[in-house]
Amino acid sequence: MLGRCCCCWQVWPASEASAAGPTPSTGSSSPSWRPLTGTSLRRTRSWPVDFRWEEPSSRKESRGGPSRGVALLRPEPLHRGAADTLLNRAKKLPCQIASYLVAHTLGRRMLYPGSVYLLQKALMPVLLQGQARLVEECDGRRAKLLACDGNEIDTMFVDRRGTAEPQGQKLVICCEGNAGFYEVGCVSTPLEAGYSVLGWNHPGFAGSTGVPFPQNEANAMDVVVQYAVHRLGFRPQDIILYAWSIGGFTATWAAMSYPDISAVILDASFDDLVPLALKVMPDSWRGLVSRTVRQHLNLNNAEQLCRYQGPVLLIRRTKDEIITTTVPEDVMSNRGNDLLLKLLQHRYPHVMADEGLQVVRQWLEASSQLEEASVYSRWEVEEDWCLSVLRSYQAEHGPDFPWSVGEDMSARGRQQLALFLARKHLHNFEATHCTPLPAQSFQLPWHL
């Protein structure tokens, strides 16, 4: 893919490194990496890797070599009854072939346009400029990671642990959108907020090799987390996952797979890809689109997020033109709403029964801070009472979800508690999908 030709890794010989000045340590004996333009892809592939997926000792013992990939949640297989004969399977074969072809041609490129050669070529000057800024102004350290599927993942780390700001002790791993690159992506928000930051590019984006299918995405995220823990020295409890848009898939996968991770922040993300895919394709393709997504491009963010027990914050953009299924002004068609509802219904099923669900939907209809505050005050939510109820339940039953709180509560109490929880888990940002999130809006999720 494009980007590896121009935006690649450079090993500096000792003489050149001395002339250029000191370079930051990578924490190992591996060389420091620097950007280089005009270098061929052939030479780039011959350079050594900074960190390998099997480097942690536990993985060396359990796996003898490269594997197909990490574990993913798969769609439930259809029940195979007596009617599932060889003839029926043969009839389904053309549909399966069609789904495969759509996914590996049009589908993948529509879903991840950042992997398209022409787009990367057009963006290359901007990417190189952004990369130079991270290295020269932020003392960024570039590293090449090898995932378990053999893909090489391009990363950039900015270490703020030596600063006086306490948030520098926390690492924010950023997961970019479908046309986002760490060079010019969402890493700027936590950087400006003073955190240590680790950015990485999707497989097939700029300096990363491979193709961005869900399995490859999860494999890449796995080696990024391993690199953060075993090479950079951050404990999982000091790692925050921050994702924008489609990056929610890898962030929720990591949260599900590494449950000790501190917190998850999902900005302009969605619950499931199928409704968004159906939005942009002809109605006559409905069956093909649904089948193709489920079999080959299954970005099941909500399902993965519900497997995580830690603090979560969702940022909903009230003028989002990408993850709404109708028009940007219809805030109720924003799939971030569905992500919130599925998370709350999983964690607090009794609170989010009929009465609680209804009032939260009313609150989600608000498209401005004034409307949001009006709905909240109309229900006279007593935050001290809500906190007291939740803390009492946690002290008696422990922190693991789902909770049965609200089971013996009045309908009014469930409604107030549901509103309180919704407001704690979702913040509105009055902007379009691609507007950068200001540093002051980067807040850690609420927790008891």
C-alpha cells in the first residue's frame, strides 16, 4: 500500500546520529527510528523490527510462531437442522462468493478509504509534516512493531512521564478513524491535554503494512498494547483507550481483551456497522450488505464494549453527518445513542427497563446543552441520592456488571437513576464528525 514508499522507518548510523544530535532512547538495544522521504519500499522491509508480538515470555512459551490472529467475537452460526443439506449449502455458495468479493474489493476500500493508494499519495506531504512535528517538537519516538499475522505496525510514542503534570503518568493509546493517521489524527487532543500518548496506523495506512480487515485490526491493536506494557513500561491500570469513529472497534476489542485497562473514551463512534452500511448502499443490496458485513467486516463495537467492566465515556457529536442514519440534524439517528443504550441496558438492566429507557430516549433527543439541561431538571434528578444508591449497591454486591440495582425501586426512582447514568456516560459535543476535539473536552470517564 502507499505510504510505505515515502513515510517509512530510517535507521541512523552512529556517525549520522552524532551529527544530527541526541536521539531519544527506545528503552532497548534496538535502533532509533526516524522518518525518511524518497526511500524505496524494498529497503524499508529489510529494516529490523523494534518489538515483536511474541516478545513477552508467556507468549514465547505458548506459541511457537506466527498465528492467524487473536480471538474475536464471531456472529452466532445459524442452526443447522435437517434442511441444511448439501444441496442447500451449494445454493448458498454463490452468495458467499459474492460477499467475499464485495468485502475484498469495494467494501474494504469504502470502509477504510485511508488504505487507498491515491488518497495516501495526496496526503503524503501533510503526513510527513505531521510526523516531523511529533518527532522534533514533541520528542516523539517512532517504532516498528510486528503483529502476529506478520503485519508491521507504525507507531509514535510521546513520553510525558518526566513532566510535572500528573496526567503525564497516564498513557493514552489513540485509535484513528477510517481515513485517520497518527501524524494528523486524534493524538493531538490528549497531547495538548498533557498525557503521554501512543499513536499507531491501521494496517495498510502509511507506514503500516497489510490490509485493514477486522482480524488484522485486532492483531495490530494487540501488539500495540503489548508494546505499551512490556516495552514502554506502562501498567494496564495507567492506560486509557481513546478512539475516534471507526477506531472504536479496536479500542473496544482491547478493552474486552485487557480488562485491567483504566478507561475507554469513544468519540463519534457507533454500536454496529450494519445500519451505517445499509445507509449508503441501495435497498436492493440489503441482504448482500448485511451478509458481507457480518461475515467479513463485522465491527461489533457494542458487543465488545459490554464485555468491559471499567469506566466508559461516549462523546456524541450533535451535528454528526457520518454516523447518523438519516440526516445530521436528526440527532436520534446517531448510532452513538444505540451504543449508550446497549451499554446501560447491559450494566443496569433493571434501571433501564421500560420507564428508564423511555426517559433516556427523551434526554437523547436534546441537541443542545440548554435542551439537555431542561430534560434533566424536568425529572428533578437528585445526584446525591443516585450516588448513594449506587455506592451502597457496590459496597454490598461488588463492582462487576451487570448490576441488579433498581429491581425493587419505584418507576420514578428508576427514571431518575437512568438519567443520571446516561449523563455520566455520554457527553454532547456540538460539532460535525471531523471537527477536532478540543483538549478541554478531553475528560476521563466517571466512576464511583
